[in-house]
Amino acid sequence: MLITYQDVIFNNDDSIYAAPVKISFLKDHFFITFCSDAFFDELSNDNSNVIIDNSETAYLNTPRFNSFLRDFIILCFEYGATDLEFDDLEYENISEQGILFGNEIVYYEDIYDLLPEEHKYKPFKEIQVELDDTNYKIYMENKK
């Protein structure tokens, strides 16, 4: 769900906070907020000591989000971003490259061929963003 600064200021509709991931655009930066743990392989509840295995749902959601985040960052650099900084990563399994699934970052293209047909997003191969020769790749190489 995409939220602009004006949406937050002028919209009193509480439903804007019900999305699993919210991206808020401000003047010179944006925030990504997780409002759901649907991307994590374990679900926990503050009111209970029970941990629920969510790995099947996370297997479908997390790689798609990781590919989206990577491609979103690449496009931000193609449209003028000059720096990238992540702060306040409130979960230990979230990094600048995405959400860890197990102990690694898994992208949608890594699992696409393994998915049953009903879970494949058909136009995926047409919309992939290539990292080669992008401003983001140059930024990452210079950052080393």
C-alpha cells in the first residue's frame, strides 16, 4: 500500500494502516513499515507463548517482497536517488537486502520454477529489473 505525506496529514481513515506493508513517501525519503508478520516463517503473539509455523505462507510472500524491495531500490537510484540508509530495522530477520527466509535472502526468481502453477505470477519474467549497469550497482560498488 502506497501512502503519501498528504494521505497521512489529510486522511483520517484508519484503514490505511491495515495493509501488511506500507510505503510512505515524504519529501526526500520514504519509510517501509511492516504491519503484519505474514513474511516471517514464525508467528508469535505478545499475549501467548505459542509460536506458529508460518513457513508455507512466508515461502510465498517473502521472496516476492525481497524481489520487489530490490527492484524498488534499483528504480529509486535510476530516478535520482544518491544514497541509501536503513535505520530502525525492528526485526532481527530484516536487512537492507530484504527479509531473511531461514538464514538467507531468497528472491522470487530463485523459487519461481519450484512453485506450483497456481502460485506463479505469470508476467513476472517480463517485469524483472536487471541490476547490470544501474546507478544502484555503481553505488554499491563504490560503497565497498
